[in-house]
Amino acid sequence: MKENTRIPFLAGRLSEATSTFILESLKREGMGELLPCHGDILHVLTEQETATVMELSRLTHRSKSTVVDLGYVARERSAEDSRVINLRLSEKGRAFIPVSERISSELDALVTRSLTPDEARFAEALLARILNGFSSDKSA
């Protein structure tokens, strides 16, 4: 019988450690109401000015978020179709951008501090390949 690897265990521990780091960093910045999953949504709205709820759901693989209720995202009706609601960063959401960039840089430095640049690129490629394996094999 083939011996199991520790990859799932280590990936879970890494996920837990990064989430803890992000949560502690957000609290330190006075944004403790945010969760790491909110960052996905805020990142998309940083990259593109507006998005519909459907677009955000597709791009982040998440359902409607509470970031609207927390004041980081503003809603506005589409000028082309009044049935469509566009979401954009509010002033509070725009204030999150430099905080997010700083936390992301600190986390990246922490995750890669014991790796050479080549090892970091290799680890990233391997993790992406593992993750892609989950989406390509729906029958398992």
C-alpha cells in the first residue's frame, strides 16, 4: 500500500497560518471586521472599477458578501440597464487598498523567507498544479 504524503496536512496548516496572519494584520489596522475571503472581492474591485454581483461571484468563486454591509463596497444601478446593480469600492474600500498591499507584501515575505527566488517560483507552480488537479477531476 502506498504511503500517503503530508501535502494535504501541510497545505491546511499553511492556509490556517496565512489566515491567522491576515486576521491579526487587519485587526492591527483597525479593519478587524474583514475576513480573508473579503479580500478576494475587494481585490477584484481594485483591479476593475465596477462589477456586478454575478461577475464578482464568478471571479471570486464566492457568493454575495457582507463587504457591502460593512461599507467597503457601494452599490449603484447600471446606466444601461436599471435592473443591474454594479458594485464598486466605496471611500472606505479605497482606503483598504494600501493596507491590503502592505499586508500582502508582508505575508509574501513571511511565506518565502526561507526559500530562494527559484524555490518560491517552483513552490508556487506546484501548488497551482495541485489546485488545478481538483478542478480538472470532478469525478473523484
